[in-house]
Amino acid sequence: RMPILEQCYNLMDFEAVARRVMKKTAWAYYSSGADDEITMRENHSAYHKIWFRPRVLVNVESIDTSTTMLGTKVSIPFYVTATALGKLGNPEGEVVLTRGAKKHNVIQMIPTLASCSFDEIVDAKEGDQVQWLQLYVNKDRAITKKIIEHAEKRGCKGLFITVDAPQLGRREKDMRSKFSDVGSNVQNTGGDNVDRSQGAARAISSFIDPSLSWKDIPWFLSVTKMPILLKGVQRVEDVIQAIAAGVHGVVLSNHGGRQLDFARSGIEVLAEVMPELRRLGLDKKIEIYVDGGVRRATDIIKALCLGATGVGIGRPFLYAMSAYGLPGVDRAMQLLKDEMEMNMRLIGCSSVDELGPDLVDTRGLSMH
Ligand code: FNR
């Protein structure tokens, strides 16, 4: 029998339930990583190489987990990152995540390849709720321009250009489960002559422009006032180039281990990036986010200690939504909040701006 929602005590529990109850093709698409899935596993286990150096005897009676991301005040330093094809897991699709994000006052990043239309996801927001847009850049820049302008008009507060996917990775689990129902909002893809024999990911991604380069960044900056961030940066040299290009931030990410296998985890890259930016006096120039493998509030705390403004979380909310719908997403977010408050108290920090490198022992990382 399926465990009741109250029996899920952490984010991994939702994954275990989802694996049992989801349709095979949907599970294959959500859970797969590239090639041997070494990077996908490393994303989470990299956090296990970092240990805490808690402070004692500080007043931690009240804890404030809130912070600011791209000018938006959020209740806890994570956002719901963009994941394609929400309706594979839940018939209502991405709007379930919109409602969960609203309830917990966190930001949702809307994927280019959502199952719901972009407008449906924007229409599902309430009040002053904030959304960002993840962008796959179309070979036809007129289409891309339209998407960007429309997102800005509909109130999106950040544009995250995915830069780690000039070609979609080989996710063999996904490829093996032959994909019959594309079910995404294909108008964005600039054509519907898709090849369904290669799994869901490849079927929907043929429009992505592999010629995208640094030379295109000024154009993006010229067509929108939204802050622009590059999602999928993996080395300090590229962070420095991003700053020089004038973008507002980067997400240190390997796409949840779905692209280049043997890419390093985001947290490992963060440990490379921040000391070098501080040395160059560039650390205040942009906002740095990390995603991949974040499953515990201690993971969030570690990323913030190392200098991230916030973290993105993907699969856990997909699994929660697939297994239990909105109540699942709600509980997953609440669990993270409870963990966050407790662990900040236990390391001796009452607010997020007190989190710093002195609180972590990173000697287990290859870069520290
Ligand atoms: C993704 N991710 C992703 N990223 C992106 O820029 N555009 C996209 O369309 C998608 N689609 C997508 C689908 C699924 C099923 C997953 C699991 C992931 C990557 C995503 O934004 C993020 O980088 C990772 O999901 C973070 O890792 P975790 O939290 O899933 O471990």
C-alpha cells in the first residue's frame, strides 16, 4: 500500500513513493541522468563532504530563514527550479508547483518546455507572487524574442538562459522507455516534426540553438529589462566572463546530472568560484545560485555558507507533486522549512546573513 503523506519525513521519502506509483515513462523521464549517472549521484553526495563548525552559546530563540533573491524577499533560500513536462507526473502540471510556491512564499522558475502553457502558469499565480522564466534559445531568434517580451510583460522577474544544453544529454533510462505522448506546449519548439524514438527529452528539444555563444549576450541584454542569469555555468573562468558580459547572475548547475556526465557538482564548483571572486573583488558583482542534489536544509545552509544567494530544487517537488499533488508539494516545502529552522539553530545562526565560510569545514572537497 502507498504510504500516507504524513509518513513522508524528508524529501527522499517522496522519491521512494513516486518511484512506486508513477507511470514508468514518467518516472524514467524525471529520474534519469546522463550516461552512467555519476554526476547525478555526485550532486547529492558532494554535500556529504562538507561538515559544520557550529557556534555555541549564541541566542537562537528566534530564527529568521528569509532572504532576498534578485530583489524579491522569500521565506527560505530556495526556489522551485525549471523542470520540463509537469503533466507527466500530475494531470494539472506546473500550476501545482505555482500554488505550492505561493503557499510558502518562494519563487518558481517557469520552464520553456512546460506542459501547461506559459500563460496558464502565470495566471495561476496570486497577488504579488514572483516567477522567473527559464529559456531555451530557439534557432529562430524572433521566436525567442517574443517569448522574452511576453514574459516581461506578464511580470516575470528574472530570465535564466540555460547554457549547459547545446545538445540534450543521453538519458538512457528515458530513451529505453519509448515516448508516445509529447504533451508539452510545442508551440515554443518551432515545429512538431519530433522524433519520439529517443525518449522524452530528445523528442522535445530539437529547436535548441547549439550555436549560442557569448557573442549573443549583448542581444539578450538589449531586448529585456529583466535581470539575466546564465543557468549551467561550471567553472570560475566562465563566472568571470559572465560578470564581464554584464549579466546579473549565474546558476552553478549541471542540469541535475542530465547533461555532461562527470561534470562536477554545483557545490564543488561554488567552492572553486567564491574564493577566486573574493580575491578579485568581484563577489558582490553578481548573484550566485546553485542547484543539483539539494535534498536537506543542511545542503541549503552549506551552499549559503559558501557564498550562494540561494539554491534551486527540482526533482523532489516533481516527485511530491506526482505522488500526492499539492498537499505533497506543500509538505515537502514545510519539511525543508522545519529542517532549516532547526539546523540554523543548531549551528548558532539566527538569520541567513550570518551564514559564512567559518561555519563549514570543506577540507573533504577537492577544491576548498
Ligand atoms: C530538468 N532541468 C531543466 N533545466 C532547464 O534549464 N530546462 C529544462 O527544461 C529542464 N528540465 C528538467 C526536467 C527534469 C525532469 C529534471 C529533473 C530537471 C534541470 C533543473 O532545472 C535543475 O538543474 C535540476 O533539476 C536540479 O537538480 P535536482 O534538484 O533535480 O537534483
